[in-house]
Amino acid sequence: MSIEQITVSDFEDVFGEPASDFLRAKIQNLEFSYQYLSEQERDTLFLTILKELKNPNVKKSGPHRISDWQNGWGANRKEFVETNQYESLIPKYFGKFSYVRWRQNFIKPVNKDFEYNMAQVLQYWIFEKYFVNVKNVYEFGCGTGHNLFRAQEVSPSAAVHGLDWAESSQKAINDINRIYKQNFGCHNFDFFNVDESYVLGHKSGVYTFAALEQVGGSHESFLKYLISQDPEICVHIEPIGEMLSPEDNFVDFLSTEYFSKRNYLDGFIKTLKSLESKNKIEIIKQQRSYIGSMFVDGYSIVVWRPKNA
């Protein structure tokens, strides 16, 4: 199979707008080589996914899994303290599989960092578009804090905060601040038990990145909290089944079936549209990125803001 390359133009086509000079430079400095799958590889991959969908031992998301995330981020933190290398902060699920999703198809990356590089481009695009003028940036469900660096890069004058329900996350961010001389804020925050006393700073931007996927249908209390805090903008880059086309595309169908299997984020767009109909919020963008991992098309984008005036 020949080696293909995702280009700036490919990203522009998917994002639906020209890349800024900043984003263009980021794309050109990252590795995006891949190959198409042979017919046999594709059949084997479909079989692997279908078997996983029938696997009774697949873990479902929910509040019972906090210890898994506590241990996972703790393992990343331990490695980071030992190595002082940013790469140690990257969650282990990136590059775990040999295949990823791109534009409703499967491709085989040449480099194991391919999916993470795609995630970086997606974040740079969204952060530059919505967070340049905010004074505070908050990532809810920040894990090891690895995304906070990009938020800080795009919004260097903003205070950047990472929140997560696992205490190992706060410890990792404190280590980042100590080792890399950063000043990231950190706070314990549980989507299932929202701390309504936590106050967002002035002129805030909020984002989640593959974090709300863990709450299933239990997202309304978090949205209510955000509305009460009146941030300038809220961005969610998440697996959102309502934005895929399972009735028309088998690759999408497999993704939505996996969402259901894992109890991932459910009914999110429906809830947002209900809030918009009540004049509580304004939905600004609702868009697929057509970027995903082996099991899910997991990086759909929805942007909104409260209407508390």
C-alpha cells in the first residue's frame, strides 16, 4: 500500500474554513502519514469491533469507575515525575490501536502519534477560534493536564485551570507546575456530584475533551452549573452519537453501537436544544470533525454560551 498524507487542505475541508497561519504551521510540523487498509485488513477490523460489541466484559462508564481513572492518571504522573517528559502525560489510550477513523473510513497510521496529533490540531483550531480573548480557561475532566499546555499557548495571558474528579490529576498538575514552572490552577470536580460552590473567574472559556463521554445521560446538572456561572463560551469535543449518521454509514453505525455498549455521553444535543428553546443558551456551532479512534468517531464539536442577560 502506498503512503498517503493528510494535508492542511484536508483539514480545511473538514473544518469548513481556511487554516490560520498559526494552525497551518502546527499541521505542517506534525506527522500525518497513513495507509489505506487492504480488503482483508478491513474485514478483520470489522470482525474485531463486532466481537468487542458482543463482549460481556467491556466496562461501562459511570461513577463506579473513579478508581480506574485515579489509578490511570496516577500511573502517568509517576512516569512524568521519573522522566520529566511531557510525553509521559499523554493518556495511554492514544496510539493503543493500529487503526483510526478519518472521514467515515478507517485508515492505518504510519506513526503511533497520529491520533494524538489529530487531537492537537483539533484543539489548536478550536482554542484559537474561541479562547483568544478570554481571561480564564477551564478544562473540566482534564486528566493529567496534558491539554492545558495548548490552551496556555493559544491564550498566554489567560489563567488556565484543570479540573478532574481524580485526586491524582491535581497531583499531576502540581508536579507540572513544579517541574515545568507553570502556574496551572487545579481543583477536584466530579460531574456526578457537581460542586456548585466552585466559582469561575471573569470572562471565562470552558471546554471538555473526551471527558463528558464518561457521564452517559447524567450531564444536566453540569450544564445547569455552567449556565449559572455564565462563562463567555463553552466548548465540548466529545463522542456525540446524535451527530453521526449510523443509518447511512456502517463505520458510524459501529461507533454509535460502541457508545451504547460503553454507556458514553447520551442525549447531549437534545438537552442543549431544549435549553436553547427555553432561551437559556445559544448554540453557536455543532459540527463533526470526522476524526476518531478505532472504536469511536469520538471528537464531535458543540459550542454554546449561556444567555443570562
